[in-house]
Amino acid sequence: MTGQAGIMTEDVAKAAAEADSAKPEPQAAAADIPLLRIEAVVKKFGGFRAVDGLSLDIRAGEFFALLGPSGCGKTTLLRMLAGFETPDEGRILLDGKDIARILPHQRPVNMMFQNYALFPHLTVRDNIAFGLKRAGMSRSKIDDRVAEMVALVKLEGLEKRKPDQISGGQKQRVALARSLARRPRVLLLDEPLAALDKKLRESTQLELMELQRRLGMTFIIVTHDQEEAMTVAGRIGVMDSGRLEQVAAPRELYEAPASRWIAEFVGEINMFEGQVESNEAHRLSISTRAAGTIVAAEPRQPVTKTNVCVAIRPEKIKLSRRGPVSDAVNAHAINRLEGVVTDVSYLGGVTSYKVKLDSGAVLRSSMANTTRLDIDAYSASQRVVAWFTPDDCVVLEQ
Amino acid sequence: MSARNIFARPARIAAIAPYFWMALFFLVPFGFVLKISLSQTAIAQPPYVPVFDLTQGAAAIKAAYAALSLDNFRLLVSDDLYVLSYLRSLVVAVISTSILLVIGYPIAYGMARLPQRWQGVAMMLVIVPFWTSFLIRIYAWINVLQHDGLLNKILLALHLVSAPVVWLSTDSAMYLGIVYSYLPFMILPLYATLAKMDPALLEAASDLGSSPRQAFWLVTFPLSLPGVAAGVLLCFIPIVGEFVIPDLLAGSDSMMIGQTLWLEFFTNKDWPVASAVAVVLLLLLVAPLVLYDRLQRRQLEGVR
């Protein structure tokens, strides 16, 4: 999320939630009953609880991402939605009907597999037509639908090829067309872009979003790639150890993480542990061992414990030679930390710095390279002031 | 270019080695057999004429060459003993191979779907009988199948039959022996193709609306065809030429070609006719191999 780096106004964190609810989500408002309701679902493998009492509602027309580290249970959850695993407890309601024990071939749900699972002995056309034939469609209708799908994913001219005769990107499109051909109520995507190289992955993410918006279908994607989840999804559910840690829009997830674990899992972050000393006019004074007293904006959920963490994203931390000069910034209480630059990583769009504070703690800061000339650059062993506003801080209970 | 030169010589020698092997242990002996098949039987040492003697000069070799004839092959066509033997061999091979496929496929399929650590055990169970001599195992079957053998004792004890059944010297006993002996050759290539199949393909088939039975016939079976072809050839070809099992377990009323060949060679001491039988058998067996090779090549071209 380094692309959002740079000087941000202090209202950003607060405005995050409102901005995202205004994002267009077709059909979302239409139905009060969610399309898919997952109720207290548990899946055990031996003694291991892969999915541990998870509940989640997914609205019709939503692009939802399940994000989490490997082994967090996200794929198991997806496989229960497809019918390849049966939950040990709980219900999965699709349009109000419990489908938890319905066999995969009888569900109006289709899945796009991680390694595509294209049938190697069938042509591109027959791969796409496979599900339509099983549905007992007439030959002419199948031909029409296949042609429509081929056009949708831009595979014209490749219909007679076998999967071995097309590129990875083309295989990905065939898999997508095959899973969309039956017009499922929900399309499940299991790490659909993991096998593509970075450039192709990014362009395909945009195409996937565009496709989902155009078809108005419900997509659930499983991914371990945060940028991918944030790019494509309207809402993200972050999973850990079989539970949902937070379900939120991408911006809220990044700017207002619900827990320390989420804050550290999503993106880069500086974390300072400390105690709340005072709370005046929605400004918390928190004394930390590593960074002295930090003034932070009070979170929406009032802090109940005194032991807290102050989390600040690297791009919110600005470096300067003497300290902040802007009048607008001076009007607020500013946190200043002094230290020495130890590492400079130039990444093109941004430069990432490590600053060793006088307390010995290391602070990460990333600054957008807004000019071609290096007048704003700092070099190693240079002494700098790192500063950030109270609104840049996220206060989390330890 | 220079890199290619460094590897050229050893690579070329390595490439020639199998041809050399083929020439020495297949083509040269086959040449002898072919020559004998064109000779006439004689009470002599060796038991056929003419004999090429390189020490006798060019004229003698020319005369010997002129004495070669296709008479033995004409005999094979005219006497229906040989035609019937060939036919019986083919029929026995087709029936046995079909039974082997029907029994072997489910076993291989079951093995491929076992948990990984049990697959090795199952593989051992298939291979272990090979540790005992093939001949001993066939004699063991004779023991089981004979008049007062284990099978009849069990059947009598269970009151399934009232008198001992004749099992030995029947076609049933022969098919039992063949299927028993060749089963591993059917199972192993089938297991190899089934085990490496991506289980996600079956999930995809099921996800796209196939019942388990449809998924098997539309995905698993077509993808296992190379294994089916390998298993069928590995069983069919040696069964056509099988001698020991029909000789020990089947009746004496009709013979497979291997038995006819043995009869000509050892009982009748007619080396030329026996050689002709062997040459025709080889030609018969080359046909399915060529067919298989062509099919496989077409498949590879399809992939390319």
C-alpha cells in the first residue's frame, strides 16, 4: 500500500469508513437477507480446528476476499462453500436454504481452481462446455453460451486448442470462463492469479473486477496477497487460526485495524507499546519506552485498558531536517522523534527509510518521491526529525 | 557450437549403444531363425539343409542360397493345425487381457486412492509373488485345483458341490493361471497413470455438475488410457506366446501357438517349421506394437 504514501490530511483515518460505504456496490442495498450466510461453522481435521466457529454474511453482487496467512483456514472455508468439505458444525445458507450437506455437483456454486484444473484431454471449447453438458443444455444453447464465454474472456481463435497448447494467462481465462459458464449464484476463486507473473496479475485483477461489476455476480476470492485482496474486493475478511479477525472495506482494514494482529498482518507498521497517561479532549497521551510520550487521537472504540500499542504506518511518518514547518501542521500537537537514518531503500515510487531513534528503537518511514530531483532525500547516518500527527496513530489494546 | 562438439562424441556413442544391443541380441538371432525357416528339415547335425559354410567358397554359398524356399510358410497356411493354434492364441490372449483389465483397473484405482503411506504397502503386496519362482506358483495352483486339492475340499466342506469338480486340464484353470500370473503387469502401469492424476480434476468435474460415476467416465478413464494401453500390451503380447501355463493347466484338445512351436521343435525335431511358426508369430505381434506406437505419436503431435 505504498502507493498511498505521502502527506495525508488528518481526517483520512476517520473518513475511511464513510468513503467506502459510498463505493458503488450493485444490488447490495436491494436485499436485506444476505445471499450467503455462514453460521458458526466448524471444520475439524482430527483434533485440529481448521475453521473454528466462523460466521459471515455475504451480500448478492459483492466481491468478497478471504485473506489470511497460509493454514488460517481460508481455503477450507472456500472448499466447504464448494461442497468438497462438509462442516462438522454450523450451517451454510444460500438464499436461505442450508447447503452444507449438499453434494458439490448439486450446488449452484462454481469454483475456479488454484492451478485451474483444466481437463487436459479436452479442448478449450469442451472445457468450457463441460458444465453446460452436465446441466443438460441443448447443443445450440451450449454453442451460444460457449461463444459468449469465449468472447467474455477474449479467447477467440483458441477454441480448438488443448490446455497444453496455450499460455498460463490463457489457461487462467479458460478456467474463469469454465467456472462462469453455468452462471453460478456464487463464484469461488481459489488463489486464481497466484500462477501469473506480476504484470499479468495486476492487469488480470482489474479485468476480474470489471467482469464482476458487469455481470453483477457474487465473487468470493481466497488469497494470501493483501494487495490483490485490496485491489479487487469491496470487503475483506481477514482470517487467522480458523476465525475471522476483522471484516471490513480495504481502507478501514488498513487505516483502522481492529487488533494488533491485523495491524501487523496487513501492510507495514511501526508499533510502540505504552501506557495511557491521560485523556484530554479526545487526545490520549501515551508514554512509551521506545518513543517517549506520544499524543494520539482517541479511537472510536474507547480504550478500556491502560496498556496499549500505538501503531503508525510508515508512510504517515514524515522526515525532515529540522522538524515540521507547515502552519497547518503546527496547529496540532505534533509527535516528534529524533534519530539517525540507518537504511535507505529507493523503490522508485517511494523511498523507504529506517531511522534509529535515540532510545534505540528502529522506526520505518516511507516517503513518496514526488520530484525527480533528490532534494528531499536523506542519506544514511544523517540526523533527522521524524514527525506524525495524533490522527496518524492507531491505538490498539495490547 | 563448441559446446555441442564437446558432447557430440560420447552422446553419439550413447545413442548408438541401444541399436548395437538390438542388433547383437535381436536382429542377428532373428536372422538365424529366419534363415532356418527357409530351410528344409533333414536327419543331420544341424537338422536342416542347406547350411551356409563360408569356407566352401562363393559357388557353394550361391547353391545354398538357391536351395532356400518358402515351403514351410506354405505349410503353415495349408495345414489348419497352425491356423487354429494362432487363432486360439489370439482368442485366449483377448479374453485373458479383458479379464485382467476388468480385475486390474479397480485394484489399481483403489491403490492410487489409498493414503500415501499405504500405497507403498499395496505396491509391495502386488510385487511380492514375484519373489517366488513362476513355475513353483503354477505347480502350487495344480495342487490347489487337482481332484483332492484345496479348492475341491473347501467346496465339499461347504456343501456347495456333492462330488469333486474337475478343474485341472480345463480352460477355466488356464485362464485362472494366466490372470493370476499377469495381474501385476496390468496393475502397475495402470496404477502409475492413475496415481499421478491431479485430484483437483475430479473436484472440477464434480463442481461442474458431474456425479461421481460421470466424473469417472468423462475424466478419470480417458486420462488413464495411456496406462490401459501399456497394461494391455504388456499382458497381451506375452500371453499370445504363452507356453507354460496352457501346457500345465489347460486340456490337451487344443493348443496355443507356443505349444505347437514346442511340439514342432522338440517332439518332431522340425526346426524349419518351428522357425517359420516363430517368424509368423513375431510378425503378428509387431502389428499391435506398431499400432500403439502410431497412436502415441499422434497423441504427442496433438499436444504439440
